[in-house]
Amino acid sequence: MKVKPKRRLTLEGKKAITGYIFISPFLIGLAVFFVYPLVQSIIFSFNDLEVTTTGYKLNYVGLGNYRRAFLVDPNFRRVVVEAVTQMITDVPLIVIFSFFAATLLNQEFKGRALARAIFFLPVILTSGVIIAIENSDMLISMARSSFEEEATTGAVASVVQALELRRLLMQSRMDPRFIGYITGAIDNIYEVITASGVQILVFLAGLQTISPSLYEAAIVEGATGWEKFWKITFPMISPLILVNVVYSIIDSFTRPTNQVMQMIMDAAFKESSYGYSSAIAWVYFVTVMLILGVAVGIISKRVFYQE
Amino acid sequence: MSSVAMERQPAVTRGKARYSYFPLYRLRQLSWSVVRTILVMGICFVILYPLIVKFSVSIMDEMDLYDMTVRYVPKHFTLKNYETVWEYMRYPEAFMNSLKLSLLTSITQLISCTLIGYGFARFNFPLKNLLFGLVIAILVVPPQTIMIPLFLRFRFFDVFGIISALRGETLNLLSTYWPFVFMSATGMGLKNGLYIYIMRQHFRGAPKDLEEAAYIDGAGPFKTFYRIMLPGAIPMMVTVFLFSFVWQWTDTFYSSLFLQKLWVLPTALSSLVPNVSKSYSAEQLGMMVYLSPAYASMLNNTGSILVVIPLAVIYIFAQRYFVESIERSGLTGM
């Protein structure tokens, strides 16, 4: 930043320059490791890329890579659709569960510190390589399914068993799709719990910032717990529902177990077709952005802001 | 912790106390606390269960896996799995490399993200909102989108053509720590957008009076930052450090992208089973030996335990900071 010596800077001008100095690492990184690669990868996706000993060279193929993704590759469309359906089923469950867990952890009870430590354990222990290994692991998945059976065939809990529950719900004439969703949720409980560590933290932080005077007023007016929840807690926490939905969507699309991620990596490093890999990465990225846009659009209309 | 929470919610507790002489209310309270205990214990169990299974499998002999009468407690206790995994993961080497890598990146990320976060929180400059929007954007873009350009950039590394002019060729920085250092120092590493966001929220919530006092006493912005603001931010920095250390420790994406030849724990764990079966095949004079799925899974579980143990130790010491600092930071108020 070059400053002419004669004109003196205002205080605001000085502060602005200091601000730029503080964020200068980010500005460099943004240009070198984000914007530039992003532009490059668009260019790559329209080309065939060949790595040579001194660099790489590009052969322009137009929309060839995209055509291959949509029309030739037998797996790509299926895998993307699967990833999206998986996301659509999991995200509501994760958000609801983490909200519920945060409400639980926000109450006073003995051993709360321990319970909190355990609830956040998945953030630490089921990340990266651990979850990838776990997913491909036979014993753990066997143990998990036998545990789910066990937990639900016990005399006390027999009502919750997915099959029993399904029959019960069927008898109550509910929409079968909805029933499938509920029972599927019970079968997926472990995945949902392990994916919601960060979200629980965010909700918990939000619950702690709700002003107690609101509850005080509500109690004076004779509100029940149910009313307090829907009239105070829920609106106050609604901006965080948006934050968590966004976080969960991104998390579900970028976790290492995601099939599309695997495809992109394989296309680049097993088949060395870098151009094709860039193209499917871009298709995927645009899909993610579209879904994110729709979700944010729907939710942010209903979010309540205090200001 | 609990004292803070109690201070913050006096109304609710007082409200409850007012009604507490009604027996019905008492009963409701009691039954809810029973239900809550069951729920909390149930969820804790679901979280801990795979860990318990992993551990119990890791100390079993292979024959215990096929024995229907064995559940959780092994009949043939053995540490043989640990020996095998230790050897094939080349654990000491992988551990040291991972430790170096994780410490290096998390400390660099901590410094850069704290600086950037402070810049966004306390100074006004043109395009600030746009730039902060880009911080969020780097979180949203899947790293796979920019993976290949990054890979090529570090494979043929050059700064404005200077290096190729000096050496006659570009540098190959793959399988070194440099890509991680460069990306961390510029706030572009793994999930760094999140850390910048956390630090910015923290500094926004910190009181301005101290800083103003420091300015009046003649301290410049950097001295103020270093002497006044940093000490208050330590719990938050521990949190960011913990996040970045842990996620780097288990990260497969960047380590498989940049470190194909450097032996780190995630690589060691994901190539454990192929390596063991390859070496058994070599013993059988080239006959291909496939490990039984149960045995492979046993090795994987043992390996996971070995990868996770250091993290568990750190977590035990740091979890207080971790939970509390996020709660108090006002992380959530935009």
C-alpha cells in the first residue's frame, strides 16, 4: 500500500490499512490457492490434460468431459442421485437430533459434564480415516446391526423394534413413505448421532445465549413448558437451524465416505483423466450449490431475527 | 461450567422452586429426570459402543471371532494383533511424521486464522463484507473441485518464474510438508474457513474498552493485539488448535493428495490390510493370499485404536476448554 507522503491519512484510513495487513495472509491465499485453482479447474474441465515431465499440456475437447459424465459413464448419475437422496434423508434427522440433544445437555443434571464429553466424542473420533475404515468394516457393521436388533428385541424395548413399529404405524393408516422414513431413521441412528457433534455444539451455544428474562416473563404470564419451547426457544434458535442445515449439507457432501468424492479422486489418480475429474467435480459442486440455495431459500424465510 | 449456566438461568430454577410444593409437579419433575437419564445413557451407549467393540476385538485371537460363545470378553486374550499392526503400519515412523505434520499445520493455522479473524472483527475496510463472504465460500466449495490445480501447482511449484529461472526447472513439493505450510499460513487449509469464523466471532464479542485504553496509552494495533487481545483469546485458541490438530491427524484427503510418499498415520491405516496380505503372499512364494474378512477387520480395528489413542488423550485434557469456549464465545450470534 503506497501512501503519498504529503496527504495525511485519516484515522479511518489508517485503520483500514491495518485491517488489510491483518487479513493479508487470507488475501494471498484466496488469490493463489482458491480463485486461481478454481478458474483453472473450469478450464481443465473443458480439456484433456496430459502430465509431462516439465509441466502439463491441454488439448481442448469442448464439452466432451461433461458429455462423458452424463451420457457415457454408467455410474456417475446414479452415484450423484444416491448422494443427494442420502443427504435429503439424513440432514433433517441430524438437525432434529442435535437440537434435541442440545436441549437435553442444556439442562441441569448429575454427570452432565461427562455426558457432554461423550456427546462430542464423535467430533474427535469419527473423522477422516476412522470413519472411512469403519464404513468398509465388516465386524463393526455386523456388531452394529446385531446391537440394533438386540436393543430392540429386549423385553422392555420391544415396542421400538422397527418391524413392530412399522406394523403399528401401518395400522394407524399413516403414509407408507413417512413410515419408511421413521423406521429408516431408527436403523440409521448411529450414523445420525456421529454426524451431529458440531451441530450439537452450535445449538448448545445458542441455547445458552437466550436471555433468561424471556422465560421469566413467560412464567409470570403462566406459560407451560410446551408453550415456552415453541414461543421462545424455537424462534430464538431458528437462525441456528439455518446454520446447522447448511453445515450438515456441506458435511454430508464432503465427507470421505461420500461415493462421489471417491469417484472424483479415482478419476484423477487411478485413471489419470484429470480433465474428466475436474468436470465431474464441477457438476457435483453446482449440484451442491443448487441444493444449498434451495434449502437456504426455504428456511431463511421462516427464520426469526431479533433485530 | 455449571455455575455459569446457573447464573444464566436463574428464572427457570426460581420458577420451578415456586411450584415445588405441589406433589404432582414434583412427580412430573421426577419422572422427566428418569426419562432424561435413560435417554442420555442410551445415546452415550450408542456412541461408545463401537469403541468398546473395537477394543474388545483388538485383544481377541482370530478363533474367538468364529466362536459363537464369545461376546466382548475374549477367550484367548492376545496382543498379537497389536504387534502385527505396529509392525505393518510402521507405527513409530508414521506417528512421528503425523505428529510433525499435525503440529506444524495446526500451529500455522492457529496463527494465521487468529490474525485474519481479528482483522475481520475489529477493522473496517472497503470490501470487508464481500471478503468475509468469501471466507464462508471456501468452506462451501468441496476441496475436490480445486484438487487437481492444487496438485499440479505443488508438483510444478514456481513463484513468478523465479525458481525455474534459477534452477532451470520447477520444484516438486509433493511428499514434503511445504504444501501444508503454504496453505495453512494463508488460511486455506482443511476447514480453515470455520476457524476464521470462530476467531472472528470471538473477537467481535470481546469488550472494546481494553483496546481503546491501550490505544490511548500509545500502543499500536499490533502491540495491542499481541499484549491485550491474545491473552483473552486463549480458550478459543485451544479449541481451534484441537479442531485443526485432530482433523489433520485423521485427514485422508490432503494427505493422500500431497503426501503419497511420506508415511503418515491415515495412509498407514488405509493401506494396512493390503500391505499385510501382500507380505503374507510373499511368504507363500508369490501365491496370492487373501485375508479373511474377519481377520482384516480385526486388523483395521486394532489400527483404528492405535490412531485414535493419542487423540483421546488430548481430548481428555482439552475437552473442558473445548466445550466451554464454544459455548461462551457467542459463536452463534452473527
